[in-house]
Amino acid sequence: MDMKNIAKYSSLLLLIVGLSSAITSCNNSADEGTANEDSSGNSNQYAEAVLTGSFADTSLSGVARFERIDNEKVKLNITINAPKKANQSVAVHIHETGDCGEMANMAGGHWNPTGAIHGKWGNHSFHSGDIGNISLNDQGQGSMELESDLWTIGGDEKKNILNKAVIVHGGVDDYTSQPSGNSGTRIGCGTIMAKKE
């Protein structure tokens, strides 16, 4: 076989190997994209918002973890540490935009995809983001757990909590003042981001 034919067959072999690799890579990507999805189209098992203080002089930390516990519900477990608020309660809400800029004002208003009247979670009318008040101990630490079928991690935009903000307010929610319960300054914020185990 002369050099011309060898070069020709070598080029053909390289082309076949290249196409084979590309097809395998595409198949792997497709498999990865659907591996964790369930029948509702949700691909993430949990999401988190890491909470930090909105002001330079505000010492606040915490985590809001949202975990999908079945195809119908999401469980929230939130912990807050705000020493300056020791022995007080603070209001916590989900806000519509996952942007904590400008002292958390970029987060917009309460997340309210159904157009409901603000109120207390579980009562007659409330926003999907109306989590409520959390009592802090003498160290400024507090926590809350909540389960809801109003939330999903991904999927339907009317229920999807991803890329929203969890806001901690300096005051308590009175559950009646519109549109946000007269909860006071936004002292803490974190963006809800998808996570995978």
C-alpha cells in the first residue's frame, strides 16, 4: 500500500474515532441530565440559602435548607444566629429575586406567585413566601422546620423556590399589615441555590 492510500485510510480512521467519541459524549450528557429527574421534572434533591448579614455592622449567619422529601412536598430546615437579636423574634420570608445586593433591597417583595393577601402561614390567605417568625434564644440562635406542597426544587415556576432569596427581618411579622407584615429592616439574606448530594 502506497503512502497516499495509508494517509487516506488514516484520515478515515481518525474521522470514525472522532464521531464515535462525540456520540458517546452526547449520550453521557443526556444520561447525566436525566439521571436525577423524577416524574415531576424536578432534578434536585435539595437547595440551600447561606444567610449573611445585610449591613457591615450586622453579625448574622445561618442556613436555610430545602429538601425534597417526596414528589409532593419540600421540607425547610432553617437555622439563624443573630447575637444582637438575642431573646427576640425575627421574621423570615422568601422574596421574589435571589439578589442580596443593596442591603437585600434587590430581592424585591415577598414571593407571591398566586397573588394572595399577606398573612400567617397555613391561615386563610398567605404568600408562598410567608414563612413567619422565629424565636431566638439568649445567644441569638433559633431554628424552624416547615413542610409544604406549595414549593418545588425546580419545575413549575409557580412553586419553584430556586433563585429566590431568604430574607431575615429585624422585626416580627404582624401577619396583617399589607403587603409584608410590617417586619422591619432586612438584616440578613441568602440566595436559594440548587445542590446535589
